[in-house]
Amino acid sequence: MDPALLGALGMSAALVLLVLRVPVAFALGVAAVGGIFCYFAFPSSGGFAPERAMRPLFSFLASDPYSLLHSYPLIMAPLFIGMGHVAH
């Protein structure tokens, strides 16, 4: 599948979910998972092969949320904001 088309579909899916009042984190997560699945399930040679998409999709779901939560700079920003609320 063409990456530009896939990006446009993912962005439109995220916007539709946001219009339906789905929380931002879940809307972007669903768009990302759907985009990864479509990227690997629709090879450039044509056709639909969902078995090709399962391994990269589950690898993404298993590793990326853990590495994001254990990123020191991304954890410190909300903690500083929370400490500002407590100190005020």
C-alpha cells in the first residue's frame, strides 16, 4: 500500500474517531495499529495477506508502549507539572 495513501487514511480515521468523542490517546492508538496492520497486510505486489501483518503488529504492541513509558524525559514533564499543582 502506498505510504502517502496510508497516512491520509490513518489521519482521517483518527479525525473521525476524535469527532466521535473518543479520547485522543485511544483514537491515535487505533489509527496507529490500523496503519501498521494495513502497511504489512497489503504488500506492494497486490492482494491481502493478514498473516504477514501479525508478527510486526504484535511486536509493535509488545515493545513500543513499554519503551515509551520508560523514557525518562517523557515521564519527567508530567511530574514537574504535577509538582507545580501541588506546590501552588
